[in-house]
Amino acid sequence: METQIVLVRHGETEWSVTGQHTGRTDISLTERGRTEASMVAPTLSGWPFVAHFASPLSRARETADLAGYGDDLVIDDDLIEWDYGEFEGRRTVDIRQDLPGWNKWTDPTGLGESAVDVGVRADRAIERLVAAAANGPVIVFAHGHLLSVLIARWLDLDASEGRRFVLATATVTVLGVKREDRVLRVLNQSCTSGSIEP
């Protein structure tokens, strides 16, 4: 059986609209975010998921619930979003007024996590997801930057290469295996563009 791991970024929040770094702050979805989340189910209607995983933060859990995958949800602390430390709630443009050229992928986040730290968590999560996916496809509800790092690590790239995988809210990404190679089957597909076949 082919390994299939479906990643869903949570729906829109007020901070995803304003571009503020939203790590551990537990904010809920906007009304638009709730509408986005409800569109995940029709997009993935043909998938026989054997396990549902989510970050412990409410925006991920609410997305899972509204998408119809809240039953038997496995909460995995390693799927929580990047800890931005003292930069939590700030926008990159504002941080760069104090630290010109600052980049979260390569520079310190001020008492928060580095990309390498997030990569270590992503690697642990991948081990559990692969084990679960031995029985069929699994679905994961989490956060933009954590999922970007998870994609990079799935492809054996450095965690900082997660910057290459930009994920909009309530989009679907599919990880798989072709022969012995881990591959990226679908990236950042909007739930308004039709269903994704297993």
C-alpha cells in the first residue's frame, strides 16, 4: 500500500490576514476561515482516511471539526506551530525595522524556536504519520510554517528549505512515495478548485 499523508493548513484567522507571526497564540478562525474549513470535506470526499491528526491549537482542531474529521482526532504536540518567541504577533516588516534583513528561516527568533528546532519536531511527527499510514491514508490539520517544514523534511531537505513551500489557509497538500522515494504529489491546492482523488 502506498504511503499517503494529506496535510491541511487551518482556515483563515485575523492574524493570517494581517501577516502577524502566529505561533502559540491560540486564536480562533474568522467567519471566512470557518467557511474555508467546511470546504475541505468535499475536496477530500473520496479519501478513506484511517487516522486524523491535529495540532493542539484551536484553529487546527476547529478546521478538522468543520471539515468533518474531528472524530477520533489524535492531538500531536509536535504539530503545534513554530514558537516565535518575542516576535510572536509581530509582522516581518515591523521586526525588520529593528533588525534589518531578519529572516525567520535563518535568524534567531528571540527566545523562540529555530527552523532546525521545528525540523526536529517535524521529523518526530513524520515517524508517527508513516506508522499510521501503513494502514491507509492519514490526514493532518496544522499550521502554515510547521507544515512547510514538515514538507521539506519529508523531501529530505533542510528545515530552512520549508520557505520554498508557501501554504495558503485551508489548502491541501499530499505527500506520498514513488517506489522508494518520498515525493510531493499535490501542493497548496485550494478547496475551491475541485476534489482531489486518492
